[in-house]
Amino acid sequence: MNVELTPKLLLSAYSQGIFPMADDDGEILWFAPDPRAIFDLDNFHVPKNLSKLYRQKRFELKIDSAFEGVIDACADRHEGTWISGEIREAYLELYRLGFAHSVETWRDGRLVGGLYGVAFGGVFCGESMFHRETNASKIALVYLVERLRDQGFALLDTQFTTDHLKQFNCIEVPREEYMRRLAGAIGLECSLID
């Protein structure tokens, strides 16, 4: 039996290190991986060629200008997505309340990449990324990390390790350490947007 994904429930779950994903039938499942994948913001690594591309400013970077477009593009990446209609609507509500955010990569007025996640205290929980042009999602991630550092965030949760994230020095920590870091970061007063 599914429980309604209210903003209160979602924020309570995130604050306890738990997040939802839908299975192929749309049933909501809850996860708390051990170990947990995170980025240590002080040791985030940008590959040399990507750093050069980022500095060239070939893409326009924005925050929260197309949240719905980003979540839909993330859901459309492949069949069997974990972003069900219920998940989509719940995160749109979190966005309206100021807790979910998108980081977007634009070129010539077109949304070509981005990511979205949930922010509270000094925590950003990354949910999903997409790209329509090579490196567009990676550029969004680099911008997100730069922004998180500038705004005093302490934790960037990536949930699971992927080969894509390893190149940026994604690490895995035991649940006990993750919960310690989470507790410390929740108490911070940070905002992704000014």
C-alpha cells in the first residue's frame, strides 16, 4: 500500500537519510543505501577537459527557471523510469514550496541538460540528471557544486555511486557516517538561490 507523498513526509524521510523511488508498476519504494554515495564538496574533482569547457562559458547556466522541464527530461531518459507520475507531482510541490531545485544548462534558448534535487539546511540531495548535448549535465553538476560551496552547504548526497559520478571523486561512506554528516548539515541555514 502506497502512502501519499506529501512534502512533510518527503522532508521527514530525507532528514532521516531515506528517499523514494517508484518501481515499474509505480509502487513507491523507500531506500537508505549503506554505504551512501556523496560528494565531499572540498574534494570535488573536475576533469581537466570539462574544467576548460566550463570556463569557456559555452552554455548558459540557470537555477529554477525550468524545474518541470528538467524533471520531465530526467523521466524521459529511458523506459522504466523511477520517476512516476506520483513522484513527479510530489517534487513539483516541493519545488513550489522552495525545497526542490533544478540546475539547468541552456544553449541558444534551448534546455540541453540539467539536474534536480532537494535542498534543506546545508544539504542538497541530488535526484537525477539528463543531457541532450554532450557534457551538458556535467556542466550543471560543476555549477551546482560551485554554488553549494559559495552558499555554505556541507553535504551533496548522490545516493548511489555510478561510473559517471566517479570521475568527480564521488565517495561512499557507511550509513553511520552519512547520518553524522547529515545531522551536522541539516542545522545550517543555507539557500541555493539568493
